Amino acid sequence: MKKSFALIGLIALVSILPLAAQIIPEDPFFGGLHRQGSQLITINVGAGIPLFIVPDSPTPGDPNPLSIGASLNIGYQYFVRNKFSIGGALSGAYNSTIGGRNLFLAPLSFRTGYWFGKGSIEASLGGDIGLVIMRLSGNGVISPFLKAGGGAYFQITNAWSLGGQAFWWFIPEIHFGTESAYTRYGNFLELSLGAVYHF
Amino acid sequence: MKLQRRNSLFPIMAALALFAMMAAFYSCDNTFHVFDDIQTEVKQVGTDIFKNATVKALGDDGTNYYAAMAKAWYRPIAGGDWKVLPIAGDADYESYSLVSDGSGAVYAVLTKSGSPAIYKGTAAGTTWTPLTLGSLDGLYLDELYFSNATLFALAHSGTGNAIKYSLHHSDGTAAFATTTLTNLATPLIGIGHDGVNYLVATSTKVYKAVAKTGPWTEDTPPGDKIFGGIAADHANDIHLSTQDGYLYTWDGAAWSAVKTIKAKQILGMLAEVETTPGSAVYRLLVAHANNGYYEYDGVAAIEGDDSGTAFGPPTSAYTTTIYGKTVLAVHSSSVASGVDEILIGLASQGSSTGYALYSNKYVSGAWSGWSAE
């Protein structure tokens, strides 16, 4: 557990350091990389932290018997306007349960982003909406999926930047009719290190 | 700094997304409740000896449960720890098969110093008497079965392709004697008695005899199936599972038409369990390859974590214990025990987190759900 928290702390630190360190005058479109028509691919690997799972009427102590797991994220974005991008992302995450099972999450989402930069640092804020495939004990469920957050990256070449991102995952697992009592809302935090490739 | 512009990847991404969505919809079942299932989980803390182990057979004598797991293990039905069972004052043996007769006796196959033996245990497992091997002398002992007040022993001779199996019987006191069921190329998978006939099955054939000694005649249901398990129920019907997902039922005179448990699924051993003690309502638990069991009520089969399960709610009590494992033995506690409990023995799981033995107790009008022993 201590190692997990240490790793999360490292990821968080790397994620915010670039934002704090810069005093270089802003380039409005980050050397053209955030101009309309530009494209980028992001790849992130990190921790998937289960925050809480609640029913429609949450009560204190709703159990969340998941442990910290891992997350992977691959995304593509296209700048439809200067600084504004749309795209998609395919993610994956897994967490183990106290019963020894593994929960796998595979969201497929539409993404919008706002990108900005200063000097060698670029950052983004954005959100995703899509569907997530959840698998547990061989059973699969598809649920809506939302996530919001941002990232910051340090530019190391014209095309590549390295950094990290933090996103809140919100998964409403909604059931209807006689099964509506099984509706739950899962909340996870993705903290990850990653790279951005501009082209 | 300016990079060369390339064509948008949107069409490719859209196509990939569409493909992924179709695959996802095909593979998902939205009647399952992921987060609720997780929230009802209970950490399973069992006895270390059952971690990543195999419990091959189970029984009880009204006072103790017994489990065959390399040695014979026992614990009081009223509660307590599992311990190695000393047999005739000796715990230095190997045991791989045991049965109980439902009347207070337990029979166990042992190997001591390389020599096989069969012991009968009485007086709550405190008195163990060796049975005279008789016709089993010089043979390799494979399994014990108890049916219609008769103790049967499967044994074989030879090695490799020359192995020949034979069935022997005893009343639990007298020396074993051979039946006429000999020279079988494959082992038996079980024995049932319909009130008149004994039915025994190999993986491909079923043999029938009125007398335990024979003569045995073949009475295999049609269909050229490979069989997985055979067991009699409370009405003396005999059920036979197949390794492609079907079930035949013998009603004392003929085999039924084939019934579907789950097509194309490998089925194994069978056991009948009363859904609620005293209700005279039963279900068959049918082992499903390495994926736990199906519950079959005579009309439809469901998986152990499906809605409508008789023994598994909440579903996580099944999915964290039995699901993903091979069921080898199911044992309902005997009436004499005064306890309504089911034990289930599993094959080795290949992980250090799974257990080989779980129990499910009926208390306060409901099954407790499976929990590690």
C-alpha cells in the first residue's frame, strides 16, 4: 500500500511540476501545435484509484471494496479551432476486489479539450463522454461513462511532450424497472504519466 | 517548430470505435450488476490447508465432516478446525477417496507405506477397522462409491494402454468380491441405484444390473455422448450429464429424451440438493467445467450467480468462491447431524488466493451463501 501511495504521489508531482515552474511568455498556439488543423495522440499509463461507489440514495459507509489498480489511456485529438480539440480515447483500467476478483474497465469515449501552453509547457483541460465496458467474473456490462480533468506536459522535441494527467471517472451503472435497486455510481481517479505526440 | 500536416485520422478512429462498440454490445449482459456485486463481497478467510488445494471427496457421519485431500481431514459438524484424521492411530498415510453411508459409517481408501487399504470408520471417526481387500488384493484402488447399502470399489490392473478397470463390492464388513463388470478400458464416473437397478457409467457407456454382482448389461442412452457425471435423486431417478451440455434422466425403465442444461458446455459431476431444508423441493447442482456449477430445477438451468439462484445470494457469495473453479464433490449434511449445510469440494485453482472447500449453511430461514472453510 505504501508503494502505491508513493507511486501516486510521484505521478501527481510530475503532473503539476511543469505548471508551477514556468515564467516564459505565452505562445498563443504553442508554436502552432495547438492551431486549427493540428492533431495529437496521447498515451498515458498510471494508477486507477477507486474513490467511492454509491447507490441512488447514498449512506455513510457505502462499501468500496476495491484496491488501487492501474490505468491505460490512448487518445487522438484534432484541433477544430485554435486551442480547441475534439477526438476520442480508448482507455483501460483494472482494480482487484477484496474477494480476489478483478474488475476491468474499458471506456471508449468522445473527447473535447482545451489546450494552452507557456514556453515548453503545454496543458489541457477536457472532458470525455462515452461508454464503458465493465467485466467482472466473466460477466460484462456496458454503462455510460464520463470523465473530466486535465494534464500538463513538458515539450522535449517539436513533436513530443512528456508529463502527466489527472482525470475523474464517473460511471453511472444504471438499471431500470425491477432491477433499479442495483443502480450504482462508480467514481474513480486516474493519475497517470504520459506522452503527447503532435503531428 | 512547425510540423508537417497529415490527413485527419478521424475516419479510421470512427471505424475502430464502431467495431469496438459492436464487439462490446455482443459480449455484454446488462442484467448483471457489477458495482452492486462488488459491494456485497466478503473477504474469504479460510483454512490455509485448503488454499490452492484439491478436495476430491466429502462425507459425514453425523458428528464430523470428512474431506479427502491427500489425507483424510475432519472437523466437527457443530464447528471447529479441520485436522488430519488419524486412522487406526496413524496419520502417516495418503488418502484420495472416501464415502459415507449416511448411517454413521465412513469408508476411506488409504495408502500406507505403498500398500493400499480400505478402512471403515465408526463411533464418530474414533474407531477404524480395515476391510479385507479380498478380490481387490493386488489391484490399484481408484475410487469408492456407496449405493443402495453397498460399498463399491473401482480398481485397475496393468499400466498404460493395458489398464483394465473392474468393479468390486462389499457390505462394509465382508471382504470385497468382484462383480462381473471387469476389463473396462475406461474408469467409472459414478454409480446410481433406481430402487431396482444399479446403473454405472463410464465416459461413454452405461451398464445396468439388478444384482450388485451383475450380470451387467449395457444400457447407454442414444446420441454417442461423452458423459461427465451420474447421480441418483430422491425419487430414485438417475441423472447423467454429458460433456457437451446435456442431461439424460433414467426413470427406472428408460432414458428420457436429452435435456439441455447449457449447450456446448462441459458438464461434470452431479448432486441433488434440497433448496430449502424440509421443503422436498430439489435442484441438481451440475458441475460446469472449470466454471462452478449450474442449478437445474428440472425445467431450466441457471448459473450459480444468476437471478433465481437457490444457494448463492448475494451473487458475489458465489462469484468470489465457486465461480471459475472445477467442482469435484458436493455433500449435504446428513439428517443425523441436525445441521442444514452443504459442502462443496473444488479442484486446485492454481492461485494462492482460492480455497478448495466452501460451505453454505441454512440459518434463520436462508442460505448463508458460500464461505471458505
